[in-house]
Amino acid sequence: MLKKAVWYKGSLILVVAAFVVTVGLASVGRTNSGQYVGSDACAECHEEEYGNFKKYAKKTHSGEAVKIMATDLTQEELAECYACHMTGYGQPGGFVSFEKTPGLADCGCEVCHGPGYDHIESGGDSDLIKGKLSMEDCTSCHNPERIDAFDFKPLLYGGAH
Ligand code: HEC
Ligand code: HEC
Ligand code: HEC
Ligand code: HEC
């Protein structure tokens, strides 16, 4: 009787262990680590930054001009626009099209802070998001040919929140 109960317990543990391993492996297979998620996913924990950004930053409209001009542009030209006017174009989880990824059809939080998936999954681990920024984080888009809204160091804090 006692022996049987021990055996039963043992196999139950095995079944549970096998289940945990299977589920674990399955989720490793389709991990979202490193992906872009869009600004709306930041709102609940960073209400203030999100509110200021939506209210003041022109970045939150950066997709509109491109959308309006899209019919006059070739696919190659459009891809160039997307690289600077959308969030994460061509990157995992990033902008694909206005229809498929409306939440990424502008320059969101992540164009400056980098993809947010891991930071959010961890419940806000600061090591998993880019917190300290430098001019190199801006010049991929704000290069010398597009210098109107861009000047010197103080502007590192411009266009954000
Ligand atoms: C290398 C990055 C880059 C590329 C490529 C790019 N833009 Fe821009 N664009 C910017 C930046 C940065 C600004 C705003 C800063 C400025 O005006 O100096 C801007 C501003 C604009 C503006 C004026 C702002 C507004 O919303 O009215 C329009 C319109 C525009 N871009 C359309 C386009 C279109 C269309 C394409 C593709 C043919 C394109 N851009 C390609 C970076 C880029
Ligand atoms: C134009 C670039 C840019 C964009 C877009 C941007 N930020 Fe920031 N963010 C910054 C800069 C610059 C700092 C200050 C970093 C430092 O102190 O070196 C910062 C700091 C922060 C901080 C740290 C606390 C603070 O306020 O200093 C949080 C949280 C943050 N941003 C969240 C967000 C969220 C959420 C969004 C979108 C709603 C966003 N950011 C969009 C540039 C940006
Ligand atoms: C589940 C809540 C949560 C969500 C969602 C979230 N964050 Fe955070 N974030 C935090 C917490 C908590 C901190 C740490 C605050 C601290 O240590 O003072 C933080 C810190 C930061 C910092 C500062 C990092 C540093 O080095 O100081 C930035 C930048 C930031 N978040 C950006 C974002 C962005 C962008 C998004 C959306 C893609 C986002 N966060 C979504 C909770 C969240
Ligand atoms: C992915 C490309 C991209 C990156 C990276 C980027 N920007 Fe921008 N930014 C834009 C575009 C596009 C606009 C023009 C939006 C419009 O007017 O339609 C813009 C607009 C601005 C403006 C105009 C004023 C306003 O209210 O928005 C400022 C200032 C600015 N960006 C600062 C920065 C700074 C500082 C950084 C780096 C920390 C940065 N940007 C990184 C694409 C980018």
C-alpha cells in the first residue's frame, strides 16, 4: 500500500516534469525576445512620458506624411521612408505595413529606447531597455541632410517627453 503510493507520487512528478519541459521548449521555439512592441505597450507603466510624448512630439505623426505620399513613390523609395518614419521597419516585431502594424506606423518610444519586449516581459528591468542615450541614437535618422529640426547637444532631450 505504502509502496504503491510512493510509486504513484513518483510518476506524477515525472509527468509534471515532462509537461514543464515540453511547454518550456515550445515557448523557446517562438520567443519574442528582442522584438518591437509599439508605444501603447509602454503607457500603463510610464503614463507621464507617454502622455507628454503623444501630446507634444511630432514623431507621433511621422507616418502620416509618408502615407499621403505613398502612391507617388516606388517600393524602394517607400522602404527608405519607412526606415526613418516608422518604428522598427525591417526588424523583428517592427513596422510591416499601415494595415498590419498600425501601432508602429510612426516614430514611437522605441526608435530612441530600442525594442521593448524584454523590458516589459521582465516587469520593467532597467537593464533590458536603453536608458542613457547619445547623439548616435539620433543620427541614423537625423543626419546632416535632414538637419532642420536638429542642432546640438541640448536637442538630445528634444522631441521626447
Ligand atoms: C534618413 C532618414 C529619413 C528618410 C530616409 C526620410 N526621412 Fe522624412 N524626415 C526625417 C527627419 C529626421 C525629419 C524631421 C526633421 C527635419 O525636418 O529635419 C523628416 C521630415 C519629413 C517631412 C516633414 C515633416 C512632416 O511630417 O510634415 C516629410 C513630409 C517627410 N520627412 C517625408 C519623407 C518621405 C516621403 C520619405 C521617403 C521618400 C522620407 N521622408 C524619408 C528623416 C527621414
Ligand atoms: C526622441 C527620443 C525619445 C523618444 C521617442 C522617447 N524617449 Fe524616453 N528618453 C529620451 C531621453 C533623451 C531620455 C533621458 C535619458 C538620459 O537621461 O540620458 C529619456 C528617458 C526616459 C525614461 C527615464 C525617466 C525619465 O523620464 O528621464 C523613461 C521611463 C522613458 N524615457 C520612457 C519613454 C517612453 C514610454 C516613450 C514613448 C512614449 C519615450 N520614452 C520616448 C528620449 C526619448
Ligand atoms: C510593466 C511595467 C512597464 C512597462 C510596460 C514598461 N516599463 Fe519601462 N520601466 C518600468 C520600470 C519599473 C522601470 C524602472 C524604474 C526605476 O528603476 O526607477 C522602467 C524603466 C524604464 C526606462 C529607464 C531605464 C534606465 O536605464 O533608467 C526606460 C527608458 C523605459 N523604462 C522605457 C520603456 C519603454 C520604451 C516601454 C515600452 C516599450 C516601457 N518602458 C514599458 C516598467 C515598465
Ligand atoms: C527612426 C528615426 C528617428 C530617430 C532614431 C530619431 N528621430 Fe527624431 N524625428 C524623426 C522624424 C521622422 C521626425 C519628424 C516627424 C514629423 O514631423 O513628421 C522627427 C522629429 C524630431 C524632432 C522635431 C520636434 C518634435 O517635436 O518632434 C526632434 C527635436 C527630434 N526628432 C529629436 C530626436 C532626438 C533627440 C533623437 C535621438 C535621441 C531622435 N530624434 C531620434 C525620426 C527619428
